[in-house]
Amino acid sequence: MTNPASSHADLRARDFKHRAQGLFHRWSENYDRSLLNFFVFRPAYMALLEEIAAWRAGRAARDPFHLLDVGCGTGSFAAMVRSSPWPADVTAMDFVPSMCRLAREKLEGTPAAERVHIVNGDSEHLPFPAGSFDVLTCSNSFHHYPHQDEVVREMRRVLRPGGKLILIDGFRDNAIGWFVFDVIVQRVERNVHHAPWSLVRRLFLQAGFTDIRHRKINLLAPLLVTTGIAP
Ligand SMILES: C[S@@+](CC[C@H](N)C(=O)[O-])C[C@H]1O[C@@H](n2cnc3c(N)ncnc32)[C@H](O)[C@@H]1O
């Protein structure tokens, strides 16, 4: 017999994903022109780059590494990493085919095209073997995931020991963040969940991450940067 509570949760999860797909399919063509790039997305890319640089400090400059960007959107961050002097192989993954297509268009024919792989997939079931990556980034996408605990476990699975997870999403634990993310974004996007920092910390701990750190960036659209190291 079907458990009504679990079938309700399944329906809600399906609705979460369905909405995210519709939203980003409609938004994809104009995504790179959105003002949010200046206020939210670019500050997040800068924080990701800083965190990668901190992780690489003390390693040989030529030490290659493999980075996975989950919920990559139109591939802007993947392009930034490939244009950097870092010897990185980059895999960028998104749930929405039109976002993946735009990411391919952005990267094809540029020096960044070599060693960048664009994959269509769902963060809950990362289509990669265990221990495939050294760094995993995810910015402004986590609030669309109905099963955030499963996603963090998946992220841990695909990282090699010593690999770093860098997760950035709306910080809703102060008054400004609450108003921006829990009131405005919630009303516009519906079916999204900006996890409080304490929950993000718990999910990292439960997945087995060590050296977990948090910091807040951005004033008017505050973002929470959480990092952890795979044991
Ligand atoms: C606000 S955009 C952020 C994109 C990119 N990380 C950036 O900062 O520009 C959120 C992205 O998450 C993707 N997304 C939503 N749910 C997803 C899922 N379950 N698995 C993978 N990607 C997902 C969306 O398709 C969208 O491209």
C-alpha cells in the first residue's frame, strides 16, 4: 500500500524539479544578460575562485586537477576556470538541456573548449564514478534541489580524498537575506528552499566532510559560502 506521506513528498519533489526546469528553460536565452549576474552570480564566481586558490596553495602550479561544477547554468564559471592559468579539466553539469546547449555554445571555438565537458544531469544522481573529481563547485543552484541531503552525499561520493566542496547559495539567516530569499525569491520562483547555515553544516557533517567552514559575502543579496574537505 502506498504511504500517503511519502507519495506527498515525491509529488512535492517532482514539482520542485519541474518548476526549476520550466524556469531555467524560459530564462536560458536571457540568463547572461540578467542584472543578477552583477549582484549575485559574479560575486559567487569570485568567491569560488578564491576558495580554489586557497585549496591549491602549497601545491605545485602545474599540478593538474579535475573540477566539477554542478548546476552550471550557461557555463560562465566553467569558462572562467578554463581561461585561468590553472591546469584544470572542467566538467560542467546542468539539469536543463537549454542551459547545457548555451554552455556548449559559449565554450566551443574558444581556448576554453579543450578539456571542458558539458553534461546534462541531475545533482541528485551525479553520473560519475566515485572519486572522479578534486574540486566540486555549486553556486546559486542548491535551493532548487528537493533532496539536499542526497545531493551533498553524492557530492562527497564523487570527490577524491582531500577534494574540496565549495557550495554557495543565498544566506537567509539575517534580516536582509530572509527578505531577499525567503520572501522575494520564494514568491517569484516558488518551490525553492534556501537552507539555513546550520542545516548546510549538518548536511556536510552527515556526508562525512571535514574542515567545514562558512563565510558570508555580499551585502544586499547575501550569500553563504560553505566549504568542506572529503576525507
Ligand atoms: C540560478 S542558476 C545558477 C547557474 C550557475 N551556477 C551560475 O552561478 O551562473 C541555477 C541552475 O541550477 C540548475 N539546476 C536546478 N536544479 C538542478 C538539478 N536538480 N540538477 C542540476 N542542476 C540543476 C538550473 O538549471 C540552473 O541552470
